[in-house]
Amino acid sequence: MNGLTLLVGVCVLFLGAYFIYGRYLKRWFGIDPARPCPSKTHQDGIDYVPTPMAVLFGHHFASIAGAGPIVGPILAASLGWGPAMLWIVLGCIFVGSMHDFAALFLSVRNEGRSIAYVIEHELGYYGRQIFLFFCVASLVLVVAVFTSQIAESFVSTPSVASSSIFFMALAPIFGVLTSRRILTLAEGSLIFVPILFILVWFGTIVPIDIPKILGCTPETATSIWIVLLLYYGLCASILPVDFLLQPRDYLNSYLLYAMIILGFIGVVTYRPDINVPAFVTGEPLVPKMFPLLFVTIACGACSGFHALVASGTSSKQIKSEAHILPIGYGAMLIEGLLATLAIISVCYLDLPGLREVTKGPAPIAFAKGLATFSEKLGLPYETGLNFVSLSISAFMLTSMDTATRLARFVWQEMLLPRGADPDHPEAAQAQQGKLRRFFSSRWIATITVVILSGWMIFSGESAQIWPVFGASNQLLAALTLLAVSLWLTRTKRPVLFALLPMIWMMVISVWALVFLIIQNINRSISLVIISVFLLAMACLLIVLAVKAMAKARKA
């Protein structure tokens, strides 16, 4: 198998899925471009902001496409590229992209509220609270893990730190000029996107090397960066979305596009042969293939985190329901394309070479592969390696700041009393009482999330809990598809296209959690406790869902 053949074949399948399967999804859900979206009906200039599709696509894509579609496929490739690619292609088309589309649609139809609101409508108040608590725990873990990884990359590659800081300073300028109509989006892009790439180069000239500047150890420098990054996450959560988060994500998306284009052209010119076997013999199907492969590859095939992005920020900014297909379904397909590039970037090696490079960080293995391909274009290896490394770090930063804002949303919603409407904050506050009102404020909610994330990082718990994250992420996707299936059943729409993926994701994620409990019973009590807790919440929600679906079908 040649890498170019694999890449072109995936592109053809994804294009066909977008125009054929996407058309059926629009009809089954009932997309109505004339229906006003919550970004207009609830416009507040902070969270609800009507946004051009190109800008929102950049924000959404950059938020969901962190290091996940790179790390998972590369780790799974050691079992052979065949099973990994089958899950990426089939999972992305029929599970992940549909999941993202449905989550965005249901949130838009429910005034920009989160998926938890839909779950409350279908499973009741306690079902909502269980789901929200699950989401907060997952998002705090996301913030903790990505913050620590970004800090480590800033210390190991100081040019990444300087370029990222330059981006943060550039984004508000771009946001103010475009949001206040001083520049159109096209004019702003023509000016600021070239500046963005200049700053990438400038970051290599002026690296911010804290150990050298302060004369401290790398460990101390990492701690300093962690504190600064958490403060940045706090600002990104509190400030209006079109001032920092949205413009930074939009500009960063061009880095991601450039990296994908560089990888695509590199594969076209290099034409790497796939030297890793499609199926590696001698590896046990259980548990390495079933269930662990399907939770190792999450982003790139299906990810529950995407539902939180879609229903947390994107649904509050989308201008028209006509944009749900390209943003919800289309962005996930491009992420699947990135996962395919990740497979090719390491599978041109032989199996021993693949296993050797995956002993180190997976993003570095990906960067080395694309840098090797880009040499055929005349781009020096070191330049390509630095650019791809910078791009990956920028995407992790995007996932971190988006997760902080989403955790703030979920925390505030979790503290709402039964029956309170989050779209009428004055009425909701009147029902809360002083203590609950204090803890649900925008500042206290964000500070709480940041403190919890920082505590996990400095206590070392995030590194221990990370193996559970893949299973919890897929369980979150299964719970979202559960809510979608209940809504489709109650509204008398076709349901099998969502129900079957939901059952599959539920079985795989629960199976993985049971395996993790058995595997870690004598290794890590933290992993066992968290796995048992997640499993218990999932079982409780399943019981509530079975009762609700039986009631809906009977009605």
C-alpha cells in the first residue's frame, strides 16, 4: 500500500459522505435556514455572538482538533494500520461526524443550551446533574493534561513559547478591528494571517527560554509556565468570546490548514510506502483490539469532547442552521483526514522503527514524519520539524482555553436549580439563593475550574488518570448519542442511524472501563476509584434512558 493511495481514497470517501450522508442528516433532523439562531435571539456580546461561518469554522475546528487526532492514531498504529484506518474512516463518517452534527443541531434548537439541557428534558433533573458532573470532571482533566503538556513543550522548545505569546497579543487586535467593522473579515485575514506566519518565524529568532533567563531548573520553568497558562485560560474564559478566544482560534486554524496542506503535498511528492503491516499478528484481539483500539483513537473517529464544544460555544455563535452541516459534520471529516496523515507519518517506517519512535511523544513522531516528507519540496528538515511542532502546540493551547470556558459553562449550569432557565439569568438568580448565586458567578466558576486543574497538575494526579480519559471521552460520546436517540424517538424521526452507534460506543467504553478496573486494581487506587465512579454514572444513565425510551415508544 502506498501512502498517497490511502490518502486520496480517504478524501474521496469523506467527500462522498459529506454530500450524500450529510444530505440525509439535514432531512432527518429538519434543517431550516430561515429559522433564527440563538446567536441572534439571545445576542449579548459575550457568549452569544453571530459569527461568519469562516470564523466559526476556524474556532470550532481548532478547538476540536488538538493533539488527539495525532496521538491516538499513532499509538494505535502499532497494531497495524488496517484496524486503525477502518475505525477512522467508518467511525468518522457514521459515528463521529454524525455525533458532532447532532450535538450542534440539538443545542441550536434549544436556544444554545448544552446537551445537558436535552438530557434533562429526556431523563429528568437527576439525569442532567449526573451528566453535568461527568462533564466537569472530564473538562478539568482536559485542562490539566493539556496545560502540563503545553508547559513542557514551552520548556523543551522555547520558540514555541514565544510564538504562542505573540499569537495571544495579536488575536485581540484582530478581534477588535473585525468585530467593530473597522476591517472586514477578508481585509483582516489578508493583513493578519501573513503576520501570523511571520511571528512563527520570529519566534525561532527570539525564543523565550526561562531556564536560561532566570537561571532555574527545567522543572521550575515548567511550573512557572503552568501558572501563566492557567491565568491565560482564566482570561479566555472570562473575556468576551469575540475579543480573545474566537480571533485566536480563527488565526490558529490557518496554522492547522497550512500543516495539513504541507502534509498532503509532502505525501504527494514523497509518495511513502506503508511498510507497517496492515494487521500485526501475535497481538491479542482482546483487550488490545477490542476494546482498547476504539478508545485509544477518539479524536479522528469519535470524541465526546466535541459535543461539549458544539453545544458549549459553537451553538451560541452560529448564524444560520445552514452552517450546521459544514461546521458540525465537515470539521470532523477534516479531523479524520488529519488522523489519516498521522497514520501515514509513522507507517512509512517498518514495525520496529514505528515502535521505537512511539516510545517518545507521539506529536514529535508526527512532526518528524511530515518534516521528512516536506524535504522533497525543498523545505529543510529542521524548518519543517519546527513548524509542525509549533502548530501542534498551538492546537493544544486552543483545546485548553476552550475547555476552560466550557467547564465554566457546565459549572454554572450544574448549579442552576431545578426548572431554572439559563437564558433568563435574572430569574434563575432569584431562585438560587445567595450561596449558590455566589458560586455560579462567571468569575468564581472559572477560578474554581482553574484551581482544580492546577491542583491536579501539581499533585501529579493528571498523569495517573490519563489512561481513563480515553474511555471517559468515548463514554461521553455514547451519552450524547443516547440523548440524540431519545430526542429522535420522541419526535418520531428515524432513529437507527443514531441508536446503533450509541449502543456500540456504550459497549466499547463500558468494556474499556471494566478492563481498566481489573488492570489497575493493584496498581493505582485513583484509576480504580474514578473508573468505578464513571461506570456507575453510566449504568445509572442507561437505566434512566431505557425507561424513558420505553415510555416514549409507548406514547
